[in-house]
Amino acid sequence: MLQVENLKVNAILEMDQVKIEANKVTCIIGKSGSGKSTFLRLLNQLTSPDEGNIYFKEQDITELDPIQLRRMITMVPQTPVIFPGTVRDNLLVGQTLSGMDPTTDSQLMQVLNRMFLNKSLDMPADDLSGGEKQRLALARAMLLSAEVFLLDEPSSALDNTTATEVIDAFTAFVKESNKTMVMITHDLQLAERIADATIDMNQYSLSLDRKEYSNE
């Protein structure tokens, strides 16, 4: 589904060829500063490489309209984007921008409950805690028609128990919906448990000694 060829971001990373398979969960691991977040941002054109190509369904992403690309490949950053207004407003904003029919309140509550967020739809979103805002962002992503979800440590503000529940629930949603998920995590046990494939950015980082992480 996604393929990287001869990719280089000066002083950050260098990748000859990496493939991300459709309908799979891929975890991105690596030390801090190894280029994990940069790689994720490259996949939906939030940043551009100095060299190389990225293909989505065999088409170079530079040939695609960035807005349309981000509707197909949506990103949930580590620090969630929360808009002014209520929880309901935040859940519906992506659908409004995409021209989708709005979801009913009952369906919105189902998505919130799936993310273990038991809050009123009328609650001001700014009143949520950091971890609750992360869960709101994940719930909002679930309501979109995206094919690929890029998650940048989406549970970093959650305690271990809640993080496990939330990531397991989102992974289950991805699997049953035949979607693709690419997630950055520092939790190697989590990656081993949920991932169909793993990308170790230590091998591609220009800021680390790659000899230390080579498979040779």
C-alpha cells in the first residue's frame, strides 16, 4: 500500500526501500531522535524528503492533491489537535470538512465508549485532560473514511492500563474495518503483541551509529 524508495532527509534518515502492507498493523520503533516522527510525517506530505519517492497504491504521493491524500491517510499526532467547542463539535469536524453526512449522537457515544471516554457530547473539549484529548482524537479518526491511520504515540498521556485498553480497541477497529495502521511506540512489548510488521528506525537514522543496529 505504501512504499518508500531511496528516501533521504538530510541529517535525519536514509531508507533504501520500505514497504507497508495494506490491512496490517505496522509499529515504528527506535530511539529518540532516530527519525520516527519525521518518517510518519513524510507518509502524508506533512514534510518532504530531500531525495527519494513515496508511493501510495503505486502512485507517487507528490502527484496527489495533499488534501485528498490526508483524507485517505490521516494522522493522529502525539499532542492532539483540539478545536474550540464541545466534544461533539470535535468529533464532527473531520466529517464536516470532508463533506460526509454527520454521525448521530448515539453513534458518537458508541465511538467515545469504545475509546473509554465517558463524557458528555456537550462538554467543552478544552476541559478534557491530556489523556482524554488523546482518546477524543482517536475517536474522531475512527469516524473518518481514511484508509490508513498514522498514530504518533497516541497513548503517551495515558496510564499503562488505559493505554493498553485504548490501543487494543483501536487495533480491533482497524482489523475489523480492513484498514491500515502505522503507529510509533516506545513500548516494545506492545509492538510485539499487536504488530504484523515492525520498522526499526535505528537502522535508518543518520543521527545514530547505524552499525550498532545493523542486522549483519
